[in-house]
Amino acid sequence: MAKKALVIDDDVSTLELMKFQLGAEGFHVTTVERGQEGLKFVEEIEFDIILTDLNLPDFDGIEMVRRCKEISPDTEIIMITGFGSTDKTIEATKAGAFHYVEKPVEFEELLLLIEKAIDRKQQAAEIKELRGKLSSRNSYEGVIGGSRSMQNIYEVIESVAESDANILILGESGTGKEVVANAIHYKSHRSKKPFVKLNCSALPKELIESELFGHKKGSFTGAISDKEGFLGRANGGSLLLDEIGEMPMSLQPKLLRVLQERIYYRVGSDKPQEVDFRLISSTNRSPFEAIQDGNLREDLYYRINTIEIKIPPLRERMEDVPMLAEHFLQIYAEKYKRDGCDFSERAYDQMLKYNWRGNVRELQHVIERAILLSKGGRITELNIPKNLDNAISFASISKNENVYHTTSRSDGEISEVKTNGNALPNTESLSGKDLFEEIGRFIVEKLPEPTGGAEQSDVFNSLENGVVLAALKRTNGNKQAAANLLGLYRPRLYGMIKRHNLDEKI
């Protein structure tokens, strides 16, 4: 697509020359003689570059820059000036102009400036898009969670959604496998086509083949008419086979053939049906256990598992619990018309000490029940089992599950690193990005080299532990103040505190 340029100058010959030269470089050029006319175009069209004379019959050039930036802040502006207007041009750059050139204009010099200005505009747009993605990564296409494990899943979805690769989603019951499948489909180029879902464990085994492939009238008792199966309905879109490990073994070779040849046959028909679909499968069982038990063909497993996404159970991403709870609170408060609902700190504490064996689904039901039973706006306590066997033991988790592991100094915990002499960087003159880059460099330089076979500690886990603890100490244990200091949503901070067992350290 041709780049768009707006040239504003009261000299007609200059406008004609600019239109010819920029047009020869592939630009779509709009030319105007007055500033007011130029502003109307800026309101209607997003230009890649604006070139404006400093002296216009109806506008001061600096005011022109300012007005253009108000209307289109991302568009770069180059000021064209007469000789000896340096003070004015400096003022114009302060008003937002990218640069300035003096008359007579050397076109090669101007073209280089235009290319640099457009590059900066594109970089700014990319940064803006990236910041938007990062700021929204507490949720992603309907999937809720800000933990690192969920961030990794978002990145995988982002990378593979546009492809047609077969995807296998693994996770315990209630972890949200179908929600992740939805995200994959609706981020793909097939999003406007059907997304058909078949639960292999919900149908009698003798009916699955007919449901999947369809059948011809009279092909078996009860087949009173032709029926299009799930494969036919998914043509052009995506097919989710939920609980793929429950598919009858007799049917699995036929599915494998479909995946290889993209042709299938309805029950009772010898006419081949062509089909184009993207397969997403899910299971709450270990595929290798299913293979060993004779419930899943190994060749089918490798065919459906081009990309594997493993969703961690909720107990392994406890920092997401408050976020999910707030999400369900909003949904059910609106559904049941309970305005002003929120959670007390005790309610958050209950959430974060419970094991959530039923994962996100169990949490969802608990929040729905709490809203239905609440008598006022604030939910002070959750009606969840008080079974000690189901409570999280942070001591045992830190020994057995890496995601909750809080390392000691000998294991590399950043907050306990002691160095001799002046090893710590002098950061007094640094701020913002430069400060974090310097601290990051220091941390990485202090990390021991990996040794063969030794398990490496999670640096970011240790760093998160140290930063949160430091914030709590600085605010004397005031969690709201610590959340504000770190730029965090308070429930997310609660999750981090529980994850690292920091209540005992403040």
C-alpha cells in the first residue's frame, strides 16, 4: 500500500515539484495551499508524513504543527523553512515536529528525513501495540491469568493460532481446556468459520462414529434420514475432540486416515467426502498412560500432537486465583443483579489457602454460590470445605513443586545475594528503563554457570520473591501501598504473597 504524504505550501510550483518527486518514490501525495485546508485532510486521512511550510497565509507554521499533532499525534511532521529561521524551527520541534529542512530543499536529504520519520512512526505503533498486549495479558481471548505459566500459553497460542497445526491440550478437569481451544480457533484465520465440538466421553461408543462422520438414511436401525456429521459441519473451520482418549479404538484408525488424506466416508456410504478443518484435541489423562493402557493409538497420538499445550492446575498458579475470582464476581454479580459486591481480605485468604482440586470450574462454582448467599455487598467468607487434607501446605509445596519453590541463598535467591566490595552497581543517577537494565545486568552476571545435570533455580521466581518482600518492608506491611508501589492489582499481590509465603517475613 502506497504511503500517504500531505504537503502544505502556498507556493504552487513547490507543491507541483513535491508531488512529482514523492510520487516517483511511490507516495500517494495530497497537496494544499492553506493550513485550514490541510487540517481538514488530517482529520479525514491518516498520513504517514506531513510536510508544511513555516510561513502559511492563514497559519503560523508552529501553530500548524501543534494543531496537526492534536488531531493525529502519531503522524510525523517535517517543517520546511526559509533561510535564517533557526529559532522558529527549534520552537517547531518543541511543538512536535520531527525535523526541519531549509529552502532550497535538497530532495535526497529530504527523502532520508522522510524515511526516518516514517520508521519512527512505525516503531511507535509497534511499541504501542506491544504495550497494549502486555497490559492486557492478565487475560487473553477469554483466558484469564497473569502467571508466568499462563503467559507462556498465551505466547504459544499467539505463535500457532494462524497455522493449521494439530493441537493437543492437556490438563486436569476444570482447568479450562475448552476456553484455550476457543482462543486458538478465534485467533486463527478460520475464526469466521464453524467451531464444532464433540465430547468423546459424553456419547455411547456405538454412536460416536455416526456423530463424527454422519450417516446415510437406512444405514442402521434408527437412521431415518441422511445426517451430516461433526466433520462435515466443521468444514472450513475447526473441530475440537474433547477427551480424545475416550474415543473407541475401532474408530481411531478412521480418524487417522481423515487426518492423512482429508477424506472421510459417512456411515453406510461409499462416496468420499472432502473436508478441510483444523483439529484441536484435549484430554485430562496422560497420553502415554492411555497408550500403555491400550486406549489411544500411538500413531494417532503423534498425528494429533503437532503442538502440545499443557494447562497447569490452579494450585500451581495460585497468583491467578484472585484474578479469576474477580472475573467470576463481575459475571455473577451482573447476572444476579448484586451491585457493589467485593471480597474481604479474609475471603481472599480462604481462596489462597485452598487446594482447588476442581480447578477453575470449582472456583467458579464457589464464587457463584457466594454471590447467591451474600446478604450485603461485601463477601466476607467463602463457603468452601474446611478439610485440612485439602488445604495448601506451603512447606510441602516448596519441597515438591517447583512453581512454589522459594530458594535459599545457596540455591541462588536474589534477595539474599551477598557480594563483597563494591559489586553492587551505582544506580543513584539511573531511573526507569536504565535502572532496571543495570540491575538486570548485575543479577545475570552473578548467576553461576549451569553445571551438567544440576537443576537450575527459577531466577524470575526468586526475583519476584525479593521485589515483593522489599515492597512490603518499605510500606511496613501495607499491602495496598505495596501494590500501588509495584503497579499491581491488589488481588494479584495477594497471590504473590501467598505463593512465596511472605506473610511470615513481614
